[in-house]
Amino acid sequence: MYLAFYGLKKEPFHTTPDPNFLYLSPSHKEAMGAIIYGIERRKGFVAIYGEVGVGKTTIIRAYLEKTSDRKQKTVYILNPVLSFHGLLTDIFRSLDLVPSHDDSAEMVNQLQEALIQEYRRDSTVVLVIDEAQNMPVKTLEQLRLLSNLETSTDKLIQIVLIGQPELTTLLNHPTLKSLNQRIALRATIHPLQQKESQAYIEHRIALSSSTGAPLFTQGAMKLIIREAQGIPRRINILCDNALITGYGKQQKPVSINEVREILVDMNGSRSSYLVKWAVGVAVVILLAIGAFLLSPIFLPGNAGVSQVGLSERDSQNVRATSSEKMSQESIGQPGEPLMPMASSGSEIDRPIPHTDRGGDGVMTKTPVEKVIESAKSDGKIRDHTEAASKSSSVLPVTRAVREGDNLSQIANEAYGSSSRQYVEWLRRHNPEISDPDIILPGQKIVLPEYVKE
């Protein structure tokens, strides 16, 4: 569909395991080496492990293609959910043998004779079992009978088990202890690292391109690599879909916008981002409400009077009561002169009793509001309404990402500048953003009030 538009000789990102596009990362090389050595040295059992889509089947097919001109016969089992008798039947069919008996033991004896004939002709018989983690335990346990088919120096049949990591657990089953001990070589194929993923994409493009022109922008490449998580099969799917979308839009090279679009179509990125950000906003709102309710300024039933003012008034009342007691002790008997009391500190710090004696000897009240207003003027307490209004402004503003947006544009829109400090401020308050150039449409960006540090 898009070959001519992008200057390609063939499709570079087929999802089928094509040996012609084989890319050997370090772990792929290790697996290939184990297969080659185990078969050519007639070691018997070889086990290859790896996650879905890392290239296990591609490795074994690449090996078999290279050895197609050798004296080698291969039995490839694609569906391992078989009884031992069913497995023997498939082996006989692949080797063009006609079983003389229907009994499994007799079939094993007949297979041994055929394998000895192949060995004398210097031919190797290889049994490859793909998706071996799905093979019944009983069948695997009887599989070791085939490894007993040997000469004094060599195994007559080479068996390669290929499976997902669950195969390791299966082989550790108590009934498979004997089989597990017979596996001579093991290798694990790991997902590609970031640099290996980029090299993998470039390798396949180089084998397919007739012009050498890049197919993806750097931003598109980075997003594909991040989303594929090192799985070659997923890289192929993302790249192929991106090229189809780019061709539909006549976009060359494919930009990050096309990759974002296919991610939304393929795995519902838009809905997952909306759910994630809805939860995030709800958490922020709940935290803000909780902070307000637990704040010292919140005291039901005493609107307009801060907790700080009340706490200070209570301490003043305690000091006032103590002062009155001391005054009464110093008065002594009626008619004796009053003993003067020393005072120090500011007006706020001095004990202020509820009552005071005026110049004419009449008892007059000192209002609490005088103390609070004095503290307000010194900046030591704030009015409840002022603090409450500030608390309400703590709730952050959010903005949905639109097509073509990046973090610099959003910073300029929110703060009037796209300077680095504003971009970093947004990234700090949106920790899920690892790359300011990679934000998806529909994603919610929290826009907190900027505070200069």
C-alpha cells in the first residue's frame, strides 16, 4: 500500500517471523549460539526461553533456513498439546515413516532403528517443539525416552524446547526432574534495550528502503520505542500502523502525531488517560479539602476569629488568672499598700487579665478584639476569611491537551512564557510526563500557580 510513497522495496515491518530480517541483539546471539552448538555437537536437549514476541521463533527459523542444504531432517511441532502417542505419530509422519505397531513402546523401538540409519548416513534429526510450556507434563516426562536413543558417544535425536518463561517453572515440576537434568544448554532472549530497539527499526528500514530516507521523525521513533517496551513484534505492529496512517495523511516522514493517533486506536490510550487524570484531579481536590479542614484557621462556631488568636487568648487568660492570684497575695490585709509588680515584654506577651482597674477605681473589661487587632497589625495572625479564601485558591487548574500541543506551548499559555523554568515547573507537578515533547491529546495537564524559587 505505502511502498512507493515511502520509497520501499518491500514491507519492513511484517509481523510474521521472517528470517531475512533477523536482528541479533546480545541475547539473540546467545540463543542462536546455544541452538547451533547443541545440534551440531549432538548434545540432546536445548531449551530457549523468552517472553511473547521477543523473536524465539524467528531465531529457530533463521537457523533452520541456514541449514536447509545440510544433511538434516527437522520435525517442527507447532501445537504441543499432544499425548506421547500423538507426538510419536507426528514424528513418524514428518520422517515419512509408517508405524508397524500402534503401541507407543513399539513405535519408539521402530524410531530408534530409523534414527540409527540416519546417523550412519551422517544425517541429523532435529525435533523442535514450539510453545513447549503448553505441552502436558505427562508427555514431557515421556519425552526423555527419546533422549535415551543414543550411541555410545552421541544422541540420535536433537530436541529443542522453545517456550515462554513459564516453561522454566514447568521443567521444575517434581515429575520432570529427570528431564530437566538432561537439558544440556539453555538461553533466554530478553526484550530489547532502548538503543537496541532503535537499531532494530533502522536495521529493518535499511533492508527495505530503496532511497535511504528516514521513515519516522525522532519524536515518532522515541514514542514507538517507549510504547513497544522492547518487544520486536510490538515494534513491528506500531511501525506498520504508523506508516499506514502516515500514508493516508500523505505525511513523510511519519510524525509523532500519527503515532499518537494509532495508539489511541489500538489500545484506547485516550480513555485510559482520561480515567487516570480524573482520578488524579479527584485526589488533588480531596487533599486540598482535607488540608483546609485540618488547618489551624478552621474552627467551627467562631467565625472571624483565628485559631492562633484564640490559642493566644487562652494563654493570656491563664496568665491573667495567675496574675490576679499573685496580686491578691501581695495585697495582704486591708489597708496595706500594694506591692508593685515588675513587667517586661511587648503588649502581646504581657499577661492581659479580663478586668482592669481604671483610674477612678471602677472595674472595666479589656476586649479580646483589642488583642487580636494588635496581633493582626504585627502580622502574627490572619483573619479567618483571608486564610479561607487563600485555601480555596489552592485547587489546581487543569487543561486538556489538544492535537499538536507540547509542554512549552502550554507553559506559554498558562504563565505567559515558555522559558525552561516554567516548563520544568509543569513537569515537576505532572510527574507522569517523562518527555515534554510527548504528551497525548486528551491528557490532562495540571497548571499550578507558579511560585518563584
